[in-house]
Amino acid sequence: MKTIPVRLKIDPYDIVVGNGILSKLGGRLKSLNIGTNAVIITNPAVKKHHGKVLISGLERDGFSVKVLEVPAGERSKSAKSAFRLMEQIARYDQLKKIFIIAFGGGVVGDLAGYVAAAYKRGVPYVQVPTTLLAQVDSAIGGKVAVDLPFGKNLAGAFYQPKVVWSDTATLTTLPQRQIRNGLAEIVKYGVIADKEFFQYVAGNYKKLLDCDPRALEHVVWHSSRIKRDVVVADERETKGLRSILNFGHTIGHAIEAAGKYNHYHHGEAIALGMRVAADISCQKKMCPKHDVESLNEILSRIGLPQRIEGVKTSDILRFMRHDKKFLAGRNRFVLMARLGKVRLVEGVSPDMIHRAVRSCQ
Ligand SMILES: NC(=O)c1ccc[n+]([C@@H]2O[C@H](COP(=O)([O-])OP(=O)(O)OC[C@H]3O[C@@H](n4cnc5c(N)ncnc54)[C@H](O)[C@@H]3O)[C@@H](O)[C@H]2O)c1
Ligand SMILES: [Zn+2]
């Protein structure tokens, strides 16, 4: 078990990463002294695979446990689900000291975190992420949200958990497509911050796809540290430092939206977005070609998409122009300087963007 302290000025917390630590969460919660009545928000698949281990561990440590379920899928990240959950919690929460456990992937994490932030103007919560993407990305950084019909994550807050508890053993029940999805973000961390880590992932991708416990623990731990470093430097996204996390996301988000959020998973769209961003970096002659080839090669080996298929270029470009990362209509891209280093570049010419998108078709 390894601990990564997140040293925020207000509300510091730890990320704990380990293989088979789910049953030990109760011990940590006791020392945090956040209450005795746990409300677990989860979904049926996660409960089926891992609920028993978590719940029996908590009960053994003296907690009472209430489980609330939402259906799997992004549609549960809605205002309607959030308010339904708050009503269920209010009905249960009499003469109790409740706290919330977000037990699932990024959908459950964002939703349960939002509920924790809003219910009674904030009750304590902990993140127990069970997808690779959630362990390396969404559970870290305190961004919680639900979607509105007008767009994703439009109602949200910064609200820090009391602990992030990442048990890599929970990942063994994930479908391969979800492992690949998380690996896209892990490759991104290598590109934006750490060439050696990139090389580790490139050298161990087969083990990672096979859910080798040591390899998984290593990449979750290392990625969590990279994300921690970025969010601690720019907790509320006011200094522009967090923007490096958006490598591949400008085009990636547009590809996701153009596919109506059901054609590509997030990581798949981000993999395509990274290919496009890398191509722009090459066109601008700001990055060695060899580094771009290494990136494309590892994405292909992992089995992430190589070509943009099934979505229209005109839709991608239209969604991109509405990106909230663009300031006053001027586009901004995180581009590669080399493996391990990226730069924020404004005002990339539309021609260059078109060429880069076409290079991935
Ligand atoms: N808050 C942030 O900073 C942040 C960052 C990135 C992404 N996100 C959000 O995260 C969400 C995507 O998260 P995700 O990729 O984890 O998807 P997800 O939460 O939908 O989970 C993917 C699927 O895996 C299943 N699942 C989860 N754990 C499992 C397990 N251990 N075994 C078997 N099946 C399991 C789920 O039931 C679901 O069907 C999006 O809503 C995105 O906006 C948030
Ligand atoms: Zn992402």
C-alpha cells in the first residue's frame, strides 16, 4: 500500500494505492473520524463484483452501511439522479452522522461527489474508484459535476474528498475496452510530464492489458502522483497550469461530442485527440518526429483507435469551436515539445487543424 499526500492548503488528503486494500478502508475511515454511517453510492456492476468485500470490511470496523444504486452509464450523471439521491439520503439521515462513499467509475465519482458537495452544503465523502480511468484521473483533483441537457459537467463544484482509496485489484473485473480507455490517460501523463514513465508504459503495455498486479499498481501510483503535482500547483484551475492535463482533449472532446458520447469512450477519443495534437506539433516543427511516432505506436499497440471513423469532420470542427478551453474565440492547444514536455499554443491556423484531423482519417 502506498500513500500519496495531496498537500492542499485547505482540505489536504491522501491518495492510497494498493492491491487488495478494499476491505481495509474502514481502518482509515476510523482515523479520519468523519462519521459512523456510510452511504455508498454505486452501480449494479460494481456492487456485484466488489460490494461484498467493501461492505463486510466496513461493518467489521463498526460502520453502518446504506447502499444507493444508480444505473451504469453517463446518463446517471444528471441533476435528476443527484436530487433523487439527496432525497434518499435525507430520508435515511436522521440522528446520524453520515458520510458518502463514491464507489465506482468516473460517472459514480463525479455524481456522488456532487451530491456530497450539495447535500446540507457539504458532507464528507471519500472516493473509491474502480475503473482505471477513475483511479488515475477523475477521482483526483476535487472536480465534481453532473451533466445538463446543454452539455457535460455544466453543474459542478470543487469539493475535495477525505481520502482517495484506489484498490487495483478491483480493476481485474473491468472489460478490456475500459482498461484501454484508462491507458490512454496514462500515456498522456507520460507525454506531458515524464518520458521515463512513457517508456515504462511502452515496455509493459502487454502486462497492463493483462491486468498484471504489479504493473497496474505502478502505473496507478505514478499517474496519481503526476496528477497530484499538477492539481496542487493549480487547485482551482486559475493559473493555467492544469491546462497541460488537456493534452489531446481539445480535439478529443470534440470527437466525443460529434459521436454523441456513445460512439467513442473518453479514452478512445482522447487517443485520437493526442494523435491530432501530435500532428499539429509536427507541422509546427516544434517536436521531433521520432517522439510523435513513438506516441502513435504505443497508442496502436494498446489497441486504441488509429483512425477517426463514424463521425463527421465538420461536426468535430464545429464542436471544437465551442470548446470552453478557447478564450474569446481564440483556439488554444496543448502541443508536444518532446516526450515528457508540452506547451500551450494559441491561435493555431484552421488549415493546420484541418490537415491534422485529415491525417487521422
Ligand atoms: N472529475 C474529473 O476530473 C473527471 C476527469 C475525467 C473524467 N471524468 C468523468 O468520468 C466519467 C467517465 O468515467 P469512467 O471512464 O470511469 O466510466 P464509468 O464510470 O461509466 O465506468 C465505465 C463502466 O465500467 C463499469 N465498472 C466500473 N468499475 C468496474 C469494475 N471494477 N468491474 C467491472 N465493471 C466496472 C461501470 O459500471 C461502467 O459501465 C465521465 O463522466 C467523465 O466526465 C471526470
Ligand atoms: Zn480525460
